[in-house]
Amino acid sequence: MSIRNANRSGVVNSLSRSRNGFTLVELLVVLAIIGVLIAFLLPSERRASEAALRTQCKNNLKQIGLALHNYHDAFGSFPPAYTVDANGKPLHSWRTLILPYLDQKPLYEKLDLSKPWNDPANEVAFKTIVPTYSCPSTAGERTKTTYLAVVTPNSCLRPKASAKLSDVTDGSNETIVVIEADPDQAVHWMEPKDADESLVLGIGPNTKHAHVGGMHTLLVDGSVRFLSEKTDEPIRRALISIAKGDEVGEF
């Protein structure tokens, strides 16, 4: 082989090795970049997903608030926390009573309100999922709900008979009517069971929230605000009373 041919062969082999080496490095670099992008984008997608779920949950509560006000317009007061039979035994939740105002009138008409919520006569409704009562961030049975009314002697919703808007003298924009409880407190949407004062005051960093940092709350005026798990107890106590003359401000 001539020196010229040998040199040419060496150059070709060298270029070939360089070209192959560059392709391998390039591939490794591309794979590394893809890995970084995936690591970066996945948390962003999760954050976007959680934001969407929180928005849907908030919209659910706004629909419930509108239904409560439509009920008030029809009957002159908010619905009772639950209805009772002749012996005072709870029959049906306020969530059942506002069904006609949640575009669920056909379901409401299938109910026998003279019999308990879990009576076989109400089996059809018992097995029915009402989307508005289901927080999309909460796993578990879809017939259960974490949207619980605050029921105390001085709350907006009370057993047998509830308050009127005119009774809420602490400010309808500073009084909670419904909270989004933690998933462990979920109840069947028909069940006449809600949140008492101890449940609201006991919320804290160790509570299993559906959303990071706290929970949504529905105020009497129909607005929805996020209540931080760090909110002081006196403020929470003021938020769940309708007529104690206390002022809350920001929370």
C-alpha cells in the first residue's frame, strides 16, 4: 500500500471513529436532557392537575351554596341540618333536601322522605352518585361526601329548623355554613351527619386534608374561601357562629 493510500485510510478510519463517537455522545446528551425534562415537567403536571382538582372542588361548593340560597328563597330559611320523625330520630340530610336545586329533582322525587335515608325504600337514591357532592381529590366510595355542614347551637344549619339570612348578624361573608372535611370524616351524601364544633376546631397540620395546607369552606354569602390548617382557634370559632358579634377579617 502506498503512503498516500495508507494516510487516506487512516484519515477515513479516524473520521469514522470520530463520527461514531460523536453520535454516541450526542445520544447520551439527548437522553440526559430528556431525563431532566421529564423530572422537571412531571411535578409541574402534578401541580397543574392538583390546581384543576381544587378548582372543581371549589365549583362544587359554589353550586351547593347556590342551591342553599334557592332553597332559602323558596322556604324563607335555610334547610334544617336534618329532618326527624315523630320520635325525633334523624331521617334525611340537608343534602337530600336541596337536590331539586342541584338539577337532581328526578332523584329527589324517588325518595320516601317519611322513611330513613338508608331504608330499603330509598335504595335507588342510596346507590346513586351525585357528582356535586364528590370532591375529585378524594379517593373512596363516590356515594360518600366530605362536604359537611357546620351544625352547632349557633350555626347557620341546625336540626329541625335552620336560620334565615337575617339571623346571620356576624356577616354572611365571615360565617361558614359548609366545610370540606378530611377524607376520614366522609359520610354517605344522604346520611344526616355533619361537622360539630370539635371537628372544626380540631383541624391542624396532622389532619388528612384532600388539598395541601387546609380545606375549602363555603360561606353564607355563597363564596368559597380556603381555610388554612394554621388558622387560629379563636378565628375558627368566630367563623362558625352566626350571631356573636365577633369580627374575623382575613383568614
